[in-house]
Amino acid sequence: MDLKGEFARLERENPGKSIAAYLHPEGGGTGAPARATLYYHVSTNDSVPAAAHVLDSLEDRRVVYTNLASDHWLTTYMSSQLVHMQNPAGCNKLRLWQRNSIDWTVERPAPAPGMALRVGGRFLGDAEGPIAGGGLGAMAKKVAARPALADAGGGREKALERALRYYALAAYAVISRARHHSTMLGNYVGAILVSDSGRILAWGFNSTSFHHAEVNLMLAYFLAKPGETKLPANSIVFSSLTPCKQCATLLETARGTTNSIFYGQFDSGDFGKAGAATSAKIDDVTKPVSVGGKPARTFVAGTLDTEVAKQNIAQNIGKSEAAKTLIDRTLDEIGRRSSKDRKLEDEEQTVKSAVLKHIKETLDAIAI
């Protein structure tokens, strides 16, 4: 069977769809040709590539043939395992995954069995959030456009700006939840997607391989929204770390003109810092995200920077007991602030109270 020809046939039968395939040996012995099946998977959701399903489902690092573009976000860290069938350079290096240099007789394609994504994240629904009348997205755009640190004066604007810091704190708190309740946690990065009315729509944490926190967040959202290719209007992504090259590429594909992206710590690694150009460091445009009240206030990002190396931040957090303790304090801080008595006849306090209650209830209900 002509592998390239069969793949082209799959594309004709599934126009515009994401396709991935791999070869699986079916038998044969030393010195005798082995038979192999070309298993394939077609994604029913264009925002969740078929190659991601296949990569997650294989137990080894065999070659995966795909019609993804060579600059697709998934190729950032997985390029050595992917062959791009529509890329001339990729076709020139076309190769069969072989064992002991045995030539295989390739059977016709068959649907791949057991395709399942291992997503370290969840979609939580898109009902109305805690901020009546919305406005969080517009405030996020305003804050992100600031040339330097500032703070809103008072009233509803101040409450919305404060809410941005609460959600940034919640991105760190997701790591704490994963740290204590999941065996999937890889590097210490968390992310959340928040609607214009303040509802946490989805969350994700780093679960190794290409499954970074922002990727898991986006996969969780788009798996629940098969017809969508863009983030909701005026929604905001909060990540505890600068989106890397892979995550920034995915986010830029999915974001619209009304979406904003904030991060906590800056990663100075070559790939790690890529997202700084298209997102805002929250501590640079508003008061730093902190835990604890006066006079024992601790600024989260700055304190973590002193505890771990500036490069490979996400890896090194997990090696520092002090850093892990601070991550856990972010979850406690949400609880502390949400239980604070507030004068609810004041609009500023009403918004703050509703947002904190929603964040705490959401974090408490996270099932990992």
C-alpha cells in the first residue's frame, strides 16, 4: 500500500478535518515480512487536533503521520514524532516506523482504537457569572494596555480591577489543588479561563509532555464546545507563568480582539518567554498579587522568584518546599478573603464579595 496515497484518500474522504495515523505491526518473524495496519483518527473538533489524541493514546514514540501545518502549536515540542504529509520537507523525510529493520507489508487503513486525550483540566459550564452586568473583559483590556503599574480609583472599576488580581491568585490555587489531588501534575503551572461576567469557565494545569496548563485549559474548553474555534468574547486567560511558544501559538489562534491574557511569573527561557509579547504580567499593570494582610503581606510572583531559578521556574517550584508552601497559601488566601465581612450596600464590596465566593466555591468543587 502506498502510505502517502492512502493518507491522501483519507483527506479526500474527510475534507477540512484534522487527521492523524500510525503504523502498527500485526505479526511476522525474523527474516519474514511483518504485516502492519495503518490506524487513523479523524478529529470531530477542528480545535482539538487528531494528532493530540494519537500521541496521548500510544505507549511508545512511534511516528505519527498528520495533516497539521508544520508550524501548528503541537509541533513545538512534538516535531520529532510528527511527519507532516502536506509539507514537501516532511514528505521528503517520510519514514515507516520499523523494528529490527524488517520491511512491513502495510494493510489498508482502519480506525484507531482507544483514542482518548489525557487532559489535566475541565470545562465547568458557561452560566452567568458573579458580576452582574459583566464588564470584566473591558477592564482587563484597559489594565493590560497600561504602560506602567496603576490602580483604579474606586467604586465598580476598582472592584473589577481587584477581581482581576483575585482570578490571578486562583490560577496559582489550581496548582495547589492539583498538587494534593492529582497524580498527573508535571511542572507547577496553573491556568483558568474567565468570562466577562466573572465565571470560571475552565481550568488546566501542566500534566507533562505537550499538555501545558494553557493547552489543557483550551483542550478542556474546546472539547466541550465542538463547534467553536475562538474563545468567548471578552473572556480572559490567567496563567501562573508566561505562556511558552507552544501555548502562545495556541492562544493567539483562538483569541479574538476582545480577549486578554495575564500571567504571574516571567519565564526567561527561550521558549518560555515567547508569550510575554502577547500577554501582560499582572504585577506590572496593577498592584502585585499577594497573600496575607498588612503588615505580613507576601507578593506571590516576586517571592517565588527568590525561591527558584529564573529559568525552568515551573520545574523548580516543585523542588522547593518554601515555594510549594507559598503555592498552598494562595488557596488559603482565597478562603480568607471570601470569609471577610464586607459592607454589601457598597457596589465595590458587593462585586468583590460575589467574585471571591464564586472563586472559592469553584476551587472547592474542582474534581481532579
